[in-house]
Amino acid sequence: MSGMFDQVAAGYDRTNTVLSMGNDRFWRAATTRAVDPRRGQRILDLAAGTGASSVALAGRGAEVVAADFSPGMIAEGERRHGRSAPGGGIRNLSFVQADATALPFGNDEFDTVTMSFGLRNVNEPKKALRELLRVTKPGGRLVICEFSQPPSKVFNGLYRFYNGRVLPVVAKTMSSNADAYDYLNESIRDWPDQRTLAAWIREAGWTEVAHRNLSMGIVALHRATKPRDAAAKAGGAGKPLA
């Protein structure tokens, strides 16, 4: 699958902005606020793509590691924001190729871990949630922004129509690999709802699990905390955020 993302890396961010009708910027801003990056913190941005979300986090002064399984995405991120970029790039941002189910980091390395629109692309998402827990410091936080299931049946129907009929047509005119966006539609359609993902997060060992809907539930923003007692047991679904 990484090859599919390699092929669309150059125009990935532009295409996403068009297909989401500009909502990707709103979702990114909401995620940045939820992460609340601060100077002195170390943050892992997993499934970072070309680093658009990572740049927003690094802009607040935190040390950010942008990780992705696609070498093409990492190369594009390095070209735009790395040390070889114009002006020397962003000094507190580094890029690493990484498998979400076998992260190349030690235990308890990060103050916060975050993942936007990438968990559904992982073959074993529950294993990825456990890996994110492993590399997070006790008391550290998880923020996941992911497509979800709008609770309104009427709106959900309109959303499905857009994804099934409109999105493929627009993708063919915008992207170098329209098949990648056929996959996008399928992955969104088959992804579980908010409560199910919240239950997976708690099952992985996270506590204080909660979520809130963005854009009427097209996307859900999930938050959780790693227990200070690493042996704490998990169970149940997260509660919605106000």
C-alpha cells in the first residue's frame, strides 16, 4: 500500500484540500488545539504524510517527529520542510519512516502521540494503538483525528453519495492516481463508528478516553491518556466530549 501513497505524495495535500472542500485545514487546526503542543515537549505525529500537520505542531515550539510508512511521503516532507529545504527547513521537525505496528522508538519517549487520517490504513489498528501507548510517557496523551460515521441518517446519506459519486470524479481530474482515492472511499465506508474506535482505544490500555465530532461527524477527534500506572487495565467505550 505504501507504493500507492508514494505515487500521490507530490499533490497529496492540494488534492485533500479540494476533496474535503477546505475542511482539512479546520480538522488540522482542531487537532493542533487538542494536542496543545508546548516548548520542551516531544511529540510523535504518526501517519504524518508530507508533514502538514507536523509543521503546525512544530510551530508551537515542540520537538516533533513526523513518521510515515510511505518513503515517498517522507521524501516529499523532507524536501519541503527538512534541512535541505529553502532556509534550512524547520529545525525542531524530523522525518522518520516507520511502521505503525512496530515503531522504531523506545518505551516512554513522547509526551504526546497523534495520528490524523492514518489509523484506518493500518492492517492491525489495535496493534498500532498499543504501540502508540508503549512509546508514550506515563501521563502522556493520545490524539487521533479520523474519518467516522455521521450520526444523522439524512446527512450520512448525503455524505455517502458525495464519497461514492462525486469524490471519484473530482479525484480523477486532480490526482495522478485516482485508484488511491477509490481506496479512500472504501476505507471510509468500512471504518467503524466513533464508539467502536473509542472502545478499541480503551482496550489498548488508554484511559480517560473521549471523543467529539467535527463537521457533523464526518470526522471524530479522539483523546486519551496513558495511565501513570502502566499496569492499569482497560475496558469499555469512551464518552463523548461536550
